[in-house]
Amino acid sequence: QVRLLESGGGSVPPGGSLRLSCSTSGSTVRMTWFRQSPGKEREAVASIRSGRTSYADSVKDRFTISQDNNDYTLYLQMDNLKTEDTAMYYCAATTRRIADYWLDRRYYDSWGQGTQVTVSS
């Protein structure tokens, strides 16, 4: 388990960009960005493990996940934002070196408090 802290959220018009960051207190095996809007289930949007990335179909070609190799800081570059992207974005991580299904929230042992992203005109 590690301590996670998200930052970089804000309000932007449709088509705008934001870059989210997630700092971690220690090393991680997998890190993933989730998001949740009111009345919706929390959903995984992008994940990275050992440099390999995965994306939800809804954000492919618009979002890019990356990680600093030295301090494990996680980033999410969000371009061409849509109103549907409005949500609280959460950083999640696991320190378990096991096979995983990155979409499953139960796999993660560490969660941040979230950073709000609002896309509106």
C-alpha cells in the first residue's frame, strides 16, 4: 500500500486539455486512472504496468497515460476533452506482483482522494 495524491484537475471548455498528476509515496506495480461522475459507477480509463499501457475505448486516441521511471509519478494527458469526460478522477495503484485484470477495482490496494475534471461550455 502506498499514499497517492492527485492534482491537475480543473474546468475547461470542450476540446480543451488537462494534465493530471498522481504522486506516490513508494514503488508500485500497476497504476491506473479511474473516474466517477454522479450516479455512475467508477470506471477505469487508463492504466500502466512496466511501461505497457491500456485504455478504455472511450478515451483511446485522446488520453495518454505515462509514468516517471524514477519516482513513479503517474500522469494522464487529456486532450480533446468532451463534456462526457466530466468526473472525479482517481489514481489507483497496486504493489502486488501478480497477474491482474486492470479494470477490476478489487485489484488495487491504494487509492487517492480524487481530482475534479469539469468540461463545459
